[in-house]
Amino acid sequence: MLPHKGNQVWLNGSFDVLHSGHIKLFRIARMLAGSQGHVWVGTDTDERISTYKGPTRPINNLQDRILMLSSIKYIDHVLPFASNAELEAHISAIMPDYMIIGDDYRGKDIIGSQFIKKIIYISRDNKSTSNIVDRIYG
């Protein structure tokens, strides 16, 4: 069954080094949004990524990540967030029909989930920015 017109779909993450797993998520989000809907992508600020992933991250700064994400045909809007409260505020303002998230979050608390009609878990297929960065740096 195809989604009704006008679905709002939310994804969030650091999207520091884009890879095929991200594109898979964005493509699924676009299909769920439909031609009249919107795909919203939240991305962490540089400071937030450094806090969670260490001082050598991010690889790409926030402005570059926003430019890259905004250039992907499946994405309509990109919003940065610096805190859990800011992330939740974005989600509560949009009131998404769907959230797309990696299946590694199944059973975990998801920020803003109370404002989302349905959360869809997608397999990561062993794709990970951290694994890519580790491989580059050896």
C-alpha cells in the first residue's frame, strides 16, 4: 500500500561521512513521504559529534554536511541540532508521520518518539561511518 499524499518523514544523525547505507535510508524516507510529502533530516552540530565520538570527529564540518545533505534529491529539509532538547523541539514542530532509524535503536529510548506516529527500523547492513573512519585511519 502506498502512503497517502503529504507524509512528513524524519531522520536524524551525524551523517559525517555519507555512505550507501545513508542513501538507502533517504530513499526509503522519500518513498514514504510520497510526491507531496517532505523528508526532514536532522544533523548534529560539530560540538555534539565531538562530544559523542571524540576529538577527531567530525570529519566534515556542519556547513559541509548541510550542503551535502541538501544536495541529495530525496531530502527536502536539513535542520541542525545541538542538544536533545533542540532535537525534540524540531520533531515536535514537524509531528512526523514516520521516523526512519537504524535497527540498532530497537528497544532504546528515541528522542521525540512521542511526537511520531510510526517508527520504522531499517537494517544497517554493516554500514557505519565510524567503521569507515577507522578503516581510513587504520
